[in-house]
Amino acid sequence: MMIGEGAEARIYSEWVFGKELLVKERHAKKYRIPQLDLSIRRWRTRNEARIMSALYEAGIRVPRIIALGEFTIYMEKLEGRLMKDSKPVRGTALQCGRMLAQMHNIGIVHGDFTPANIIVCNGSVHAIDFGLSGFSKDSEERALDMLLMKRSLTRDMYAAFEMAYSKFSKDQKEVLKRLAEIELRGRYQSRTIA
């Protein structure tokens, strides 16, 4: 049964050997040259699985991968609510800050770290959707992860998030300095109509 669809993939719920799994399947893009499309989908599927496995092995809460197909990832189904659909709680923001710091400490950037990609399960946060993720120690990419969350949270919730990030990050000074620089750029500033 299909439960969601994004720009690149469809998410299904499927029973396999008596266990309900989530299945993320990257679909073909008709506007791409077919051979290029196959190559891109195959690489992105493997990359996402590789990142999720590295995070899971590091003890960071992400869905556990059960199996991998050419364009498909079979993973455990998490029971919970998206952070974006939950009441803002300081503890959740603190957990997210710590989680992002841990990701960055092992050289992984999420690429879309927002409340829409955090599931709260029994009071614990789990990150999902690593389709835009990558292996990187670049402070610009890490600062963009921070910026996405800053734009998604209330001021108080972001303060808690940043406090936890700063406590657990190995490079918090460089990342926060880069975040401040990014926010000064024209395309990232808020604009008002006079």
C-alpha cells in the first residue's frame, strides 16, 4: 500500500515474512536519458542505504535496513509521529541537536534536516529520508543542515536545538560561524514588501 510520494521515490508499507516494512522505491524519470536515469537511481539508492547503515551502526536512531534492491530500500517501519505534526517540546529539540551533531561528527550531512524528516517514537527522535544526504566534513554543508532546522523551529525550540548541537559537535564553532555567514547572503535573508 502506497503511503507517500516524493520527488524521487514512492514509500510503500508491505508485509514481508509476517513483518510490516517500509519500502522506498525510486521511480524512473521520463525526462532523463534512460541509461543516465538507471545510473542515477542505482547510485542514489546505494548511497542512501550506505548512509543509513553507517548511522545505524554508529548508534544514531534511523530505520534499520532489512534489504536492498536495485532501486529499492526495505527498512523497518517506525511507529510514531512526524515532529512537524507534534506539539513542540524542548526535549525533542535537544535530541535533534544532539543527533545532528553526532551525524556531523562521523562525516555525514543530512541535506534536508527538518521536522518533516524526524519521527518521534515513544519520546525518542529518529531521522528519516536520507535521499539528499552525503558523506562530507564541509562546514558549509553542515551549516545548511543547521539553517534548515533554524527556519523550521520557533526561536525557543531552535535555541534548545543549537545548545545541544554545540554541546555534542566536535566543530560547533566553525559550523555556527559558517551559519552566520550564510544568513548574511542575499538569498538567505528574509525579505519584506514595502
